[in-house]
Amino acid sequence: MLRLFLAQVIVFAAALSSARAANLVVDQKNPAASDDNSGSAQAPFRTISAAAAKTRAGDKVIIHGGDYREVAIITISGTETAPIIFEAASGEIPVIKGSDRIAGWTLENGAIWKAKLPDPAPPRGSSGPVSFNWSTKDVRQVFTRDGALLDAQRLERVANQAAMKEGTFFCDPKHSLLYVWLPDSASPVEHPVEASVRGAWLNIHADHVVVRGLQMRHASTTAIANWPACNLKGDDITLENCTISWGDFVGVSMSGTGNSLRNCLIACNGDCGIGGTGEKHTIEGCRVVYNNIGRYDPGWHAGGAKLIPRFNHGTIRHNEFAHNLGPGLWLDSACNDNVVDGNLCHDNEGPGIMVEISRNNLVMNNICYANRNSLSGPYRDSKGVLVEKEVSKDRVGPLRLLKLYHAGDGRGIYV
């Protein structure tokens, strides 16, 4: 009798939750948009953060196109039968950016321009149980042309103003100044500049959440810590059909239990595309390409995906890991009982698949080709300092190859 009563209570609670579920709208381009609104189509929210703070189990947040310059932090959970969904409006592309447009430029000397950085914004939401300010004046990335992939144009960061040359920038956080020397000595007044002034895009500290169809790019995560710019920290979180690019360290990382990355494009991140720890995660149908553009030491932490430690009982299936500086897929340190199935791993500067200090992993049906050993050169250490490292030297192969090849012969799969 008690069991029957409890079952009826659960069914009633689920029905009540479903009945209360609502569609909330975020549309920053709507002149009526305000974070004080109700979130209806006629009175939408201006930021994703505002909508996230007012959701309940079963709600769907529909996000219209535009650049959302904020850190969206989700702390309200859905349920197994009534997840909270955040998705792009049909046919539109919302982009969460860690960058702001910088104005107020003055000519310093020659082709070098300078501008005052804006004061950091107050914290938005919470990073776990403790409030955290994700804004910074220590800018680590500057873009002169926007783009999700290699169509973007990024300036090279230098250590001081004296080292500046065409195509570089220098940030002086002590005096809140940003200096740029644009390609072709162009003016930042006429060619707008976006500077990464936030260290994160999306942090989910909740369970049973789905995010689909969003793009995220530009971050200065290393100004705060070596950290992912998108962090899935909870249970049963799904990120699908998203583009995650141009973070200055790790693009996206998973912890907790049962989280999923599905059909995402994860590219051009400074250290690696994917990080992770935890149980029963799924990485499926993703393209993980062109990561470690910051040239971090691929013997330390770099490449397409670096899963460490204790990434257990997971499934990594039908992904492409390609053109990463470092291993395409790297399971390191007590990453046990995983299935690595049907992945395409090619043109990585390191093994296509690497399984290290781990046990009981099933690696099957993968295609790995044209992976090479890394060449000697300058690589960044854990503090971001460039250090010359002797790895291997290129050599001239047989004439029929008509190209250099790498010493040591790159490995396809390395266990």
C-alpha cells in the first residue's frame, strides 16, 4: 500500500512539473528586452544568465541570434523526466563571447594604438557554492576578425611594448591598457577589435540540463587559472550541435556522471579541445580539430582531447580528431573501462589515440593515419612560458614523397 501511494505521489509530481513547464525567450536584439521581464516572446530577457536564474524543471529557454557577452552560469537542475533545455531559436546563431569590443583608441606611436580597458563587470551568478568574478584586465587574446574557425584573425601576444611588431598586441593589466599593431598597420578605429576580457562562457553546476545549437568563443581563461571556458559539472548534462572555439586553454570539460558531448565542433582552442574526469560520459559524433594553437607542451597537456584523471566507463565513438598539435585523443592516468570505437584520427602532431597508465579500455574499429611525432621547437609550460624543447627533427624523405617527414614515425595508436 505504501509503495502504491509513493508511486502515485511521484506520478502526480511529474505531471505537476510538466504542467508548469514554460518556454522562456532570450532576445537581446529586441528593443523591449530586459532582464526584469517575464521572458515571454513579447517581453524577452536580454541575457542568458537572467533566463537561467528563473528556470524550473521542464522549462525550455529559446535563445535568439546575437553576440551574448556574458558568463552564463546555470545552477538550477531539471529532472530525469523533465530536463531544462537551452536551445538556439530555429535558423539563428546565438554566440556566447568572452570578448568585448574595445573603443577609445588613440595613436601611441608609429602603427601602435592604445586604449583603456573597461572595468571588470560584477560577477554573474555563482561558480559552484562560491561567487567568482570571471572578468579580467589581463587580456590573453585579441581578435581583429571574428570567425568560428580559421576564418578568424587573432593577434599574437607579446610580453612588452618593445617586442611589438605588425600583427601583435601587448596588455598592461596594471594600468588597464591594451596596445595593438594591426596587420597592414591598419587602424583599430576603422577595423574593430575584440579583446577577451572574460575567462569563461558557460558553467553548468546542475543536473539534467540540455544545451543545443549555441556557439562559444574568445576567452582569457589563463588570466584566472588553467581552466576550461565551458565547464559541465553535474550529472546528465548534454551539449549538442554546439561550436566551441578560440578558448585560450581547454574548450570544454566534463565531470560528474553521465554527461554527453554530441555532434559538436570543438576547434582552435589554446591547449586542448576537450578535458574530462568522472563516470559514464559520452563523446559522440564530434569534430575535434586544430587545437593547441597556443603551443603548449604536448608531453604535458595538449591536443584534441586530454582526459585526466579517472575518466571511467565512458564511450568515445564516431568522432574525428584531426590537425591537433598533440595526441588526437589522450586518456591519461586511471582512465579505465572505456570504449573507444569507430573514431577517425589523422594529421595530429602526436599519436592518433593514446592510452596511458589506464586499464581495461576497449579500442576498436578506429582509423588512424598521417599522425606524426611533434617537432622540436618552442612549447609553453604549465605557466604559459615558451621553452625550447628537443623532440624530433624533420628529415627529407624519399624523393617521391616530395616533402619533409618527421623523425621517429608517428604512431597511430599508442598504448
